[in-house]
Amino acid sequence: MPRSPRVLIPVLSLAAAASASMLLRRAGGPAALRSRASRRPGGSSRPPLSPAPVAPRPVAPAWVPPVDGACPEGYPVKAKVASGIFHEPGGRHYARTTPDRCYPSADAARADGLRPARS
């Protein structure tokens, strides 16, 4: 009896198969890849160039130095760095505190490692 010819089936490694599957899912499947390639001049399957990066918006500083011993508008929380304490408007010692730093909010002062003054 004649022997049948051996058919070689290419086998992908598990990692290669997972990678190929992930790429197909990201692209929207094999049909999406074919339609994208047909829309490009020359039928290239390269992805299009990404848009130019957008410049980040300027971020307000977490704290500002006092101006003439007082906190500027928009930064009402007074902080003493040596003691690690901050004072909020309306607090018992707020009026007599000469700040080292001024913060826009108590949360910003806490994020910088300071604690609120005891009432």
C-alpha cells in the first residue's frame, strides 16, 4: 500500500499565537486590516503616523512664597515649614502667623507633608 505524503502544518508557539491574536483584536479583525491596507496608497499595511504630541498645560504651583509677609490672593493657607503646621483662614492663630509658604488649600498643604494647627 502506498504511503500518503506527509503534510507539514506550521505550528505557532503559544506566545506567538497570543501576540498575533492580540494584534488582530486591536486592529478590529482580519477584515479591518485588509480594508485599511486597501485605503492606503500602494496597499501598505503600516499603521498611519501618530499625530504630533500636545504640549502639557501649565500647572499651578503647589505653594507660593509670601509677599511682604502676607499670602497672595488665591493662596490663603499659611504654613510654617519649621514646625510643619499650616493655618487656615478663621483659625485661632491665623492673623498673627507670618507664613513661610502659602497654599491654595488645606489639601495642598497636607499633600506637602504639613499638618493642620490645633484649634
